[in-house]
Amino acid sequence: MALTTLRLRAPALRLSALPRASTTQLRAASTQQPTPPPAESPVEPLTHYRITLKRSAISLPERIKGTLESLGIHRRLQTVYHEHSQINAGKILRVKELVEVHNVPASAVRTKTEQRHERKAPRGYAVVGSRLDQSL
């Protein structure tokens, strides 16, 4: 008899897949040690959530607005970064319909100032071409 697997829709929150089986099979599966990843892969661990507000919170209850404010999100399409923790995961689950969440490594975390500088155009100007050069 093959075990079917129930996959939860929140992989960004580190929720693992649970097999549909009897209680004794679940207990046996929970006592098994997880296999470590291969040593040759230099993959950086995902330690932070990148949270972007995709839907507006206008006309939603104050509890939802308060949750967004506690995450540090104040306007639509704003992106914030938070470390993986149970508290942050719970906040994200309360507003999951409004936000987009991605797991990112610590090297991808950007402060507000860094995000602002990435959006800004470079100062000054550059001459791309001149009609004077083409006419000669």
C-alpha cells in the first residue's frame, strides 16, 4: 500500500509534508532522523522572509491592519525582510491573502536605504550619440 502525501501550501513557512497514515506509522516516521544535505553543495541557507504587500488593506478589520503594521508594511508593493521565526510566520499566516512571501538567504536582505538606492537612476548624464558626429 503506497502512502499518499499531503502537501501544505506554505513551503515558505517551513511546514513539511505529512503522510496520510495511521498513528503508529506517523510515530515511526517522526522518530527517523532527517538526512543531511550533500556536503558538496555550497548553497547558502534561507534565513529570512521577503514579504511584499500585493493587496491593499483598505476596508479590512483593524486586526489585519495592525498585523501589517507590526510587520512594518505601510503601503502597497512595499517589501520588508524578517528573520525566520514562529512569531513572524504566524503574522504572515494571518495576512497570507494580502502578501507575497519568498525565502531568501541573509546575503539578499536589503535595508530601506539600499532598496531606495537600487531604485534610483544614476546621477548625471551620458552622451549616447551625437548628430554632429553623424553628419561629418
